Amino acid sequence: MARCIQECIACAQACTACADECGQHAEMHDHCRICAEACRGREQACNEILIKLG
């Protein structure tokens, strides 16, 4: 269980970093906007899993 929690934390952190970076370019490039949106969704999913694993 601890490994699963660690992996979800790492995933959420990576998705946050990706979304932040792509979000900076989202207004200029559609692919960055799409990437930022996808990463935010994945970040949210990881955080929801972490809440349920509590």
C-alpha cells in the first residue's frame, strides 16, 4: 500500500509540474493547452485516489 501511495504522490507532482509548464504556453499553442488540461485531469485523479487511500 505504501508503494501505491508513493507512486500516486509522484504522479500528482509530475502532472502538476507538466500542467504548470504547459499552462504558460497554452494561449499561444493548442498542443500546450491540451497537454495542460490532460495533466490537470490526471493530477486530480491521482489526488482523488490518495484521498480514498487516506
